Amino acid sequence: MNVLQEIKRGVVKATGSRRPENPSALLRNRKPLNYRFKDDGYIPNHPSWPFVINKGVVRFPESLDPGAIFEDLFKSNGWNDSWRNGVYDYVHYHSRIHEVLGIARGSGKVQFGGPKGHVVSLKAGDVAILPAGTGHQCLKASDDFLVVGAYPPNGAYDECTSQDDHEKAVTAIAKAARSRSDPVYGKDGPLLRAWGKIDRGRT
């Protein structure tokens, strides 16, 4: 995050300027897409819970800061420690915590699931929900590509990038607690149904 963006974020957070009063009112009703990726020996992915994509789920009124919309939406649903940046251009995953990525501006192509996974074209308004272990890497992005990320309350941030991490990561992933709230739709959201059973492939 550059200095100018950090200053701007601080001003917005301090003043409340351009923040939504009710972020859930900006949601569109969309059916999520679910994908399940196999452990390829390098990227473990999650053995049971699918990677979830909500396409075009958030509207952005011109009067509001799109980053703030995602920050407040995720926070209202119990997903915190938000950040603004992009997606790293190398393959990595988090073994001890789940992650949500909201696309606030621009567009990008991100590969999920590792080298044998699936490339997804993301644009403003999309949300990706990654269960622990899901590989991700940005392959291409517009200059204005802005992602807002956040995490559920249970778990601890880590970043795994090498095959040496794999064995310990598999154990950690199995211990990652199921989220109690969908970061987009809250306690009755479709994520809870998707992660309440073994999901095979795309649905």
C-alpha cells in the first residue's frame, strides 16, 4: 500500500466520509459459484469446503468509497482486520485462516487453487471467499485494481509459499474452524450451507 493510499484510508476511517450507512442495502441477490480444488502436493487447498465466488454482488453508488463499502460490509458480518491492496503475483495460501476478497475497483485475472486450479476474471463488485489452504495468485490486473480483504475472528494469519510448508499446512487446514457468518450475506448466507457439507466440483 503506497503512502498516499494509506493517508487517504486514514482520513476516510477518521471522518466516516463516503462510508455507507447500511452496506447490506447495496447487495444484489446472486447465486454463488462453488469450486473445489484437489491437493496437488504443493498447494493443499481445502479437503471439504469449496472456494466461493459471488459475481457482481455489490453496487457502488458514486457518492461512496467502494473500499469502505467492502470494509463495512465484511465488518458487519464479523469478518475483520481488513486491508486494501491487490493480490500477490506469486502462488500462496493461508493454512490457519479463511480469507475474503472484495473487488472494489478495476479488474484482474486471478488463479485460484494453485497451478492446476482455475483462472477467474474478477471485476468491481465481485467477492471471492477462500477457505484455508486455497492457493491464489494474480496473473494480470488493471492499473486501478483494488482489493479489500478480511478474515473471520477464528484463526491466525500465515502465508505459505513453498512445498516445504505443505505437510504442516495440511494439519493446520484441518483445524481451521468453519465460519459462523457469510462475509457477504451474514448468518443466513449461502456460504454456511456450502461449508456445511462436502462439496464436489462446481455447483
